[in-house]
Amino acid sequence: MLYQFADVFAFLILSAAGLAIVFGMMGVINMAHGEFIMCGAYVTVGLVHAGFPLPLAQLCGTLAAGVIGVIVEMAIVRKFYTRPLDSLLATWGLSLVVTQGMLILVGSSVAGIGTPPGSFAVGDYTFSVYRLVLFAGALAALGFVYLIFMRTKFGVHARATMQNAKMARALGVPVGRVYALSFGIGAGLAGLCGALYAPTMTLIPTMGATFIVESFVTVVVGGSNVLLGTAPAGILLAAVRTSLNAWHGQIIGQIGMLIAVILIIRILPEGISGFLTRKQR
Amino acid sequence: MKLRTRLSIIAGALSVTAALTAPTFAADPIKIGLLEDISGDLAVLGKPKLNGSLLAVEEINKAGGIMGRQIELIHLDPQGDNARYQEFARRLTSKDKVDVLIGGITSASREAIRPIMNRTTIPYIYTNQYEGGVCDAGMISNGAVPEQQFSTMIPYMMEKFGKKVYVIAADYNFGQISAEWNRMIVKEQGGTVVGEEFIPLGVSQFAQTIQNIQKAKPDWILTINVGAAQDSFFEQAAAAKLNLPMGSSIKIMLGFEHKRFAPPALNRMQAVANWFEEIDTPEAEEFKKRWHAKFPNETYINDMGYNAYNAIYQYKMLVEGAKSTKLADLRKVIATGKACINAPEGEICIDPKSQHTSHRMRLIAVDEKHAVKVVKDYGVIQPYWLAKIGCDLTKKNDKKQYTPSDLPK
């Protein structure tokens, strides 16, 4: 049960971490989030096929998604900060172009690389060790986001920029670069999600779509303060989904999780972080 | 503006009269409408279907066409969207005026366009293996059905591995009805279904499912999960050392999972199929050579692509037998019981009562290196189930899909 919880939690957090920054902090409704995940996965698998060891390939996949994120921010997203609804359209279009482009360029499916071996047994059950790596990856991603945005100068600049860009610029913060870097970190975290899940999944151009619902609901439930909200949102939704999955299978698990999301947003319109902040005051 | 409208009405009226009065010249092409996904979640499967159709059309046209008429193939990509299937089926039948419509991957897409085809007199050929039971005079099915796949494989699996089976199935009509077939056959054979799990399309995480399977302790698993996302099950089950025998009506020959996943994810998978690329009869080798010459980048010639190729030859045989492209005339040829072609698997014939196709079925198994070997050859199996439960299209057109729990009254 704990293992199942960790597994669902890892999936929610890893798919949501990048979006938490891009959507939660920066307010860009990034419909191409899934494609950054796909990018991380494809780069990883391509490099493993080329002979790279898996961890190095995963690092490259993460970085590649991050770099592409910076480029996308400077070329497209930058023009839409004042028009959030248009950013939805622009990134959705980007997502369609990338998916179809990949389908034409690399074909409908790429050969998988296989999950690193290793399993352990508890009673009658056997589990894959790699799933624990995913859980560790999720915790590391949360820790990384916290450190970057709460403990570095860049983090202060970033938070200042997101709250009031004009004021931040007046105080000498290089607003443009902060936006580009933040978006890049978000994209890189999405790439990390793809890189980590690449060995366990079918690789197709539309694979990002399997993550996108989970990532958006986690961020929305988490609320506007992503540093505070994402982790509790992940815990809460994972608990709901795991217990329902165990009780009556995947369909009930998925339905139950989405109903929980509707209820939470209805009761706590500002998400979990909004609720926590209010309590603190 | 007004003048233009009037002109276009006149032009339209003229062209209609022209179409009505023009005699069919021998040079007029025969139009085949084709609906196959080459983008979306099922593109992996749809691309070989398009390629198989292209290959057959090219070969037939080079050899002089059908009764001296060339084939014009009109392919549209519904992108896995059932609403688009309906829109495109309407377009092909009413605007392009195709002589025959071929295609559809999922049973959901087939059931979406079948009512549209029923309002026309245009024949429809469905080229997938499926859950069986469609009793419809407007439709010809050339894929394998449960009496060819499940009635062979499930008893084999129960004898070889044990009587307890766990089912993971995609949650739509194909998965639900296939699971129903499994329940019926397992019961007949004195076994038990220790667990059934229906999975929404698009789900890719299976840790809980794997644990549920371990808890139920089955002897083998029936895997009728569908789509690229759900195929992730194999990788995750292998990583968790589930290592149970698996049986399926769609894996290997259809989704070539053994080529897409790194070994040993598909170890101990068995399937019963009329076609898989590893068949090595001389006719099959000849066919594979022609295919790979035209499409050198094809990863695997799957049974859907193979069926799509046969469908066009079956259509040619029917039209030449009937000397007509009309559905009623084609059905007269089917009614003789001699509507057969020599396919790469051997001779296949269309059964008059159900309009489904006989197939030579083989049981294949995958080892830990993902090599495929033939375990058992069942010979030619007729699609007998529909006739057995009372569907007889030579007498009555039911236009309905039956299942083991929904039989004709």
C-alpha cells in the first residue's frame, strides 16, 4: 500500500513539478507541457540507443528540454504574458505542431529501452526497484524547486518578478532573463519527468498526453503558491487514488481522483496553498 | 452574388444530369474509400493498414485493374476520433461517391460508421480482428473473430498453465465483449476468472494492477489492453518480476509489442493469429518481400496491414465474380459459398451466413529473447459462431451486433 502510494505520488509530482512553475508561478497555461515531457523521454531513449549509460542520458534529456524551454520562452511565450488565454492557444498550437512533427520525423513508435533490472519482494508481492527511484526523483524535484526559489538570489528575483514585474525591473532585476530561466527550469523538470518515465513506458509522439491531466489537476489543487501547495496536493490526490484503485480498480481510481479535485476546488477555491496561507494568518 | 448562386445551381443541376446519363466507361476508375488512423494514439497500427492497402492497389492497377478499371484509393485520416470517422464516412459516401468503404481500427469506430453505411447501398469491409458478432448484410469482415482466436487459445492456456485466469482489458466495447467471451469459455472448460480489471484508454501506470494480480494469484493473464499508453503494462510488469504466462487476441501479431519493447517484457506471451510476420511459408515469404521492397522502413507487417491488403483482393474477386460493384450483386457471389482468394496464409473464404472470413489459425509464443515460434497449427477455422446462434444473412438482415449474453431472440 505504501509502495502504491509512493508510486502514484511520484507520478503526480513528477508530472506536475514543471507545470507548477510555468503555470502556477508564471501563469502561463502551458498546453505544450506534455511535449516537454515527451522531449525528455525521446532524448533519453535516443541517447541510450546510441550507447550512453541511462543516468547520463536522463540528465541530457532533462537539459535538452530545459534549453528548448528557454528558446520557446524567448521566441513565443514572451509575447503572451499579458494575454494568458492567448498563451493557451499558442502553446496548444505548439503542442500540435510538435506531436505531428515528431510523428513525421521519427515515425509512430520508437523501440523501448527496458527498465533497469532489480526487484524486491515483500511477502507474496514483488516490486520493481526502479519505481523507488521514481519516488526519489519526485522528492528530489520538490527539494530542487524549494532550494532554487527559496534559497538563491535568482529565487528572490524570480518571486519578485512574478509578483510585480514592473517594480522588479525598477529595482534592477533582469526581468527578461528571469522569465526565460524560470520557464527553462519548468521545461527541464518536465523533461526530467519524461526522462525518468521513459524506460517504463511506450514511446509515442502523443505520450505527453497521458501526463497532462494529472499535472494540471495537481497544480490547480495545489493553488497559487506552488512551493507550498504542490507537495500536499500530491499527497492528498495520491492517497485518494491509491485507496480507490486498491478498492475497485483503475476506473474508480481515476473517477474518484477527479471528483476529489472538483470538491477541493469548490471548497478551497484558492487551492491547498491558499488554505494554508489563510490559516497562517 | 445572386447571379453567381443561380449559375452554380444550374451548373450543379447540369452535372447531376451528366452523372445520371453518362454511361460507365470501362476507363472509369473504381473508387475505394479508406479510413485509417495515421496520427493519434493508434497511428502505430493504422500506418501498416494504409501501407497494405497501397501495396494491393499498386499491384492490382499494374496488373490491369479490376475488370479493366483502375482503382482510385481515397484515404482520409480520422486521427482516432470517432466523430471524424462518421464525418469522413458521410463525405466518402455522399461527396466522393466511393464504390466501397474499407477501414476502421477500434470496434468503437466500426460501430460509429456502421449505421451510416446502413443508410447507403455501399458495401463496407472491416479489416480488423475483433470481438465478433456483427450480423449485418452491408458489412464484410475479413479479420479473425473469437471462435478463431479465443476458442483455440483459452483452452490451450488452461491446459498448459492452469485454470485460474486474470483479465486486464481496455474499457470499451472490444474489451468488455472479449472479456465476456473469456468468461463463457473459461466456465465451459471448468476454470475460474480470479480477477477482471477494465482500464480506461490512455492509462499508463500499472503498479496497482500488478499488485492486484499478485494478490489474486492467477495461473495466467489474459491481456486485451489497447493502445500505446496501456501497453506500458508489459514493461512495468516485467520490471516488477510478475513473470506470468500471458495470452492475448491482439498482442504480437497486431501491435508487435515484441519489437517495440526491450526483451524480456513480452516473455511468455501467447496469441492465436491468422498472420504474423514470422510465418515462413513460401507464399508468406513472397508477400513479405514485396511489402518490404515498397516500404523498407516498416518495422513489422502486422495482421491488420495484412488484412487490409487482402481486403482489396477480396473486393476484386467479388466484383469480378459479380461483374458489378453493387452490394446486392456482390452478395450473390458471397451466397455461392465460393467467395475465396489465395491469400499469403492460404485460401480464405467469405462465409455466406455471417459474411465473415475463414482463416488458417496458428498459436504463437514469445520467448525471453522475444523470438516468436509457432506452437500449434489449428488449420483452417470457419467463422461459425454467428450461424450457430441463428444469424443467416442470406435470409434476414439483422444489422445488429450479438454477444454471448445478447443472443438473437
